[in-house]
Amino acid sequence: MKKIEAIIKPFKLDDVKEALVDIGITGMTVSDVKGYGRQQGHSELYRGAEYIVDFLAKNKIEVVVNDEDVDATIKAIIEAAKTGKIGDGKIFVIPLDDVIRIRTEQKGAEAV
């Protein structure tokens, strides 16, 4: 099993969710996060004053999938989140030792 974390632009969240549902991903966790990478933030004008915005708003999507679903999941996220511009985001693939569903105490793939 793998945990896939994707940092994406907020306006792409619905597209990514639909793409994941289309390939059979039945659950995900979404968090509002802030950060920066190569973009290094940007400046904005507010009431005539310029402000530097260091941290940009992003969404973090977390899904747990079986090993055989990793490639399809990554492909779906890329196709739905990609704009071709700087700041499209990153995908991290993390190995998982185990998953336990609290209610039923199921473990492993059954808990996903």
C-alpha cells in the first residue's frame, strides 16, 4: 500500500476529485495548506500599498491506495491538476506499513 499526497492549486480540487472518483478512489482527505516552492510567492497591491505574499494557498490531497493502483492514481491527479504553469504542485508517494480501520479493526487492504 502507498499513501499518495498531492499539493495542488485550490481551483483544481474539484477536477482532481472527479478524476479520482472516475478511477474508483472512494476516499480522500483534503487540507488547506500554505507554502511555496520555485514560485517564491508574489506581490499584491492593496489600497495602493504593495505587499509580498510569501506563502501561497494550496490544497493537499491524501489518498491511500493498493500498490497496483498507484500509477493510475498518479496519472489521474496529473491530468486533472496540470495547467502547464509554475505552481501546479507536487505528488509524493509514501510506503505504508499498515492501515487499521478503527470501527471494525480491519487491517491492510481491507481497511482501505
